[in-house]
Amino acid sequence: MAFDRALLFAPALSLHGWDYAVRLFGPFPRMVLPTARPAGYPANPGTPIAGYNALFETLDHFETHIGADQTSPPW
């Protein structure tokens, strides 16, 4: 069986104002912010700043090309 296209559903993404403070560390992509979860629970010890940079680039792309009003649920 082959498919020409795929439609992917992902959980909604919403950041708080203080989440954008991570952008201050943007010039240090190899730096890892440690997780606040108890030991043994997380799969990784933290999240690299490079991951946050990719997230913010994606959000900027959506706002530039789609518009913030189209990325929010209608309710």
C-alpha cells in the first residue's frame, strides 16, 4: 500500500510569556537546560537550546506564513 500524502495530528502547542526567555540562550545551541522532573522519569537529562531554537523558528514560520489567527483553535 502506498500513500501520496499524509495528514498528521499533533497536540496543541501554547507557550507562556516566560517561555520566550529561553531565546536569550539562542547563541549557545549546545547548552542543555536540565529537566525539573525527578530522576528516572525523563528519557533525557534536559533539552538542548538547539531544540528550543528549532521550536521558535517553527513558530516564527507559522506566524509569518499562516498567521496567528489561523493557528489557534476556533473556540
